[in-house]
Amino acid sequence: MAPSLDLANLPDADVVTLAQQGREAAFRELLRRYERPVFSLIFRMVRDREISEDLAQDTFIKVLNHIDKYRPEFKLSSWLFKIANNVAIDHLRKRQLDTISIDGSPHAASAAEVEATSFDLAARQESALDEMEARELGSAIERAIARLRPEYRSCIMLRHVEGRSYEEIAATLDLPLGTVKTYIHRARHELREALEHVKGPGQRLP
Amino acid sequence: MEHRHLLPDEIDQLLDGEAGFGVAPLQAHVDACPACRAELAEARQVVSALERLPHLAPFPLFADRVMAQVQVFEPWHVTALDSIKRWVPASRSARLVGIGATSVFALLISVAAVWTAVRLDAFLFFFDLAGQRARAALFDAVGSAIANTFGDAAVDALRTGGMPAVVGITGFLALVVLAAVGLRAVLATARRRRT
């Protein structure tokens, strides 16, 4: 019998082609590859786990149900981030939600809900001390990101968390290249100022 | 360059690791200017902190919930092609054996077809004979069943004109049953492939 396809080793374009042929395994592979990046981008935009999951779900449903309209000259990840950014911005416009709760959803009504909606920033740390330091800095930088304007937030996330080039970010967010550069420059500047308060005088970030 | 500190855009250029004609003087200035070096180091710390941010995971059943709302449609030609591919052996030697066996089978079928064409008259005669006997046997069986159920009068009535209709309806029903069984088998295969 012919061996089954090893989807994990295929490039995005090939997996998309298989998804366009109606193979459910290909849809699941695309989900596996991008659920975390998309969810992370949306979460850092809207700052609510439950809402982020709903918006990430909407993003994937939109993309996967229209996979036949995918144009190969555009990167799939750019298409996904574009939709994710749009749903997050739409949500922020509706809710005017710009506060942060790194320790849990602002809609949590009880301690249990706060715990359930919090996320672990230090999952990759090795020791308790590292964990504490990383959590402190992680919390500080997450709070600083949350205080950025939404358009700065998406640009800085795509640049430094997803490692996208300026050109890709401009294409993804439908912004002029110069605007992207300006947003990222201002975001870095604002983050530096915000993190000044976390560091002691003359200290370096861990 | 020596008389002024770096502009924010120039710090960004160094931060993004850009290469090119204009970057070397900037780097030279940073090497010589403690203030700009400190400025760049601080900017790098922020970028480094951003790059260390983890990817967050949605809840474990996220993919299932998404897939429940995604319409997966597999075109018929993909199903058909995959069904054929499943019968193709994986190893080269097994494929060669398969091709050989298929070729021999095709050759035998071709020879049989040619031989049948040459002996067509004899075959038509035997088919006609077999058909007559099958028809007679079928009529006898159906007649017996009708006679047992409705009596001899019903058999006489059918013989005068109704028997061809009965045979036609029986054949049609058999075809419908066969089509339903075939469709069910195809759907079952498609379901198995999706899971």
C-alpha cells in the first residue's frame, strides 16, 4: 500500500494544496502550525483569554472555509495574521478594550476564573529564580505592550515575536512600509521608556 | 558623525542588523561613543525581551472546535484517485510484480476477447440457449410462487400478458437494491478516509 503523506515536513503551500483537495488532515496540520502564533497575536492585542480563543477560532474558520481562494504568491502565515489582526482590531474598536490583566481575564468573576484565565509566561524556564525573574520581566513587558496603541502592538509583535520583515508586515497589515517602520520605532521607544521603571538605576534587563 | 550622537533611525538600522554602505560609519561611531553604545545596548535589551516572549497556547480542544465549523469537501476525483493509489504497492519490487501480473492478466483478457470474437456465432447460440433455460426456470419459479400465493387463476392471467411486466419490475427493483448497496459502500469508504 502507498505510504501516508508526512504533512509535518511539507511546506505550507503543499499543505494548502492538499487542504484544497479536501483532506481533513491537511486542515488540521495548518491548525497545528499556526494556532499558537495566531492565538498569541490576538491575545496580546485583546488581553482576554476567552475572547482571544473566540477570535482565533473565527480567524481559522474564515481562512479554512475559504482556503480555495488562497493565492500562492501570498504567504499563508501573512494571510492568517492579516485576518487575525483585523478581527482583533474590529473587536477593540467595538469594545474599546485597552486594559491589561496578565494574571487573568478582566471579566473573571472569581479567583478560580482568574486562575483559569491566566497564562504561564515562564513555562520554558529552568529554575524557580529564573522563573521569578522571567515572570517579572515578562509581566512588565506584557504590560508595556498592552499600553501601546493597537497598531503599534500588532507591528511590534509581528516584527519581534513572529520575526517578520518590515516588507512582510506592510503587506500583512496593508500599511505603507514607512508607516510600519515608524510604528515599530515608536513602539520600541515606548517600551524602553516603560521598562525603565522595571529596571533599577543603571541595571540591565535580565 | 563624530560631532553628533546617532539619530533614532540610525539606532534602528543597527538594531535591525541592516548591512550596507551607510552602516559601517554608524558602527564605528558606536564603538567610539559610550553614550550611543549605551543607547544601542538598551534598545537591544528591549528587542531581546520581546523576542523571548513565548507563544501562548489556546485550550486543548481548540482545533476540534474549529474543525467542527470548517466544511471539508473532498472532490470525487480525489477520492477515486486515492482509492486507486491505496492499491499501488509501496516498494519498487512489489510494484514491478504488480505491473507484471496486471500485464499478464490484461494479455489473457485480450486473448480471450479475440477468441470470443472469432467464435461469436457459437457464443451467441450458447447464450441464447442459456437465456431460454434461465427464463423458463425463472417463469416456473415465479409461477409456482404466485400459484401458491394467489392460486392458478392468477398464473393464467399473468401468462396472457402480465409476466413481462413482472419480470421488468423485478429487474428494476434488483437494480435499485444493487445501486443502494454500492452507494453505501462508497460513502463508508469516504467516511473511513476522513477519520
